[in-house]
Amino acid sequence: LELRRMSVSREQRGRGLARALCREVLGFARARGFGAVVLSTSMVQVAAQRLYEGQGFRRVGTSSPSLLGTILHFQIFHYCCDLGAPD
């Protein structure tokens, strides 16, 4: 299962909503037999990286979104959270 575009509005941040949403996604995926949840985030999204790593995701790779990104050393980090073998 791929988690895409999760965001919490600036005025709602700091209330645990992103953690709750992430837990809900992981529970949804587990309940439906998915073996893992994957996602990508940019190198500048440090708070997102901390959130995902705190929820059990591990960084599994990096990439550059374009030639300009390569020149500027801008990276996209790829994460995976293994949910165990499906039933």
C-alpha cells in the first residue's frame, strides 16, 4: 500500500493528528492483508521524516526528482514499514 500526500493544516499541527492518521493507515493496511506500506518524502520535510520513523518506517532508498535536483543535491527519501507476512 502506498501512502501519498498526507498533510495536516498548519493551524492543526502539534495535536497528534498526523500520528493518528499514520496509525490509521497502518491499521487499515494490516486489516486488509497488506505486507507493507511505502511512501516518499523530500529531504526538507524533517518533521515528516521523524513522524514516519517514529511509526516504524525505515528509509530504504533515495532518489533525485530531476537533473536540476541532482545538480542541487535535492533528494527524495523512500520509506517502507513492514507489516509482517499477510495472513
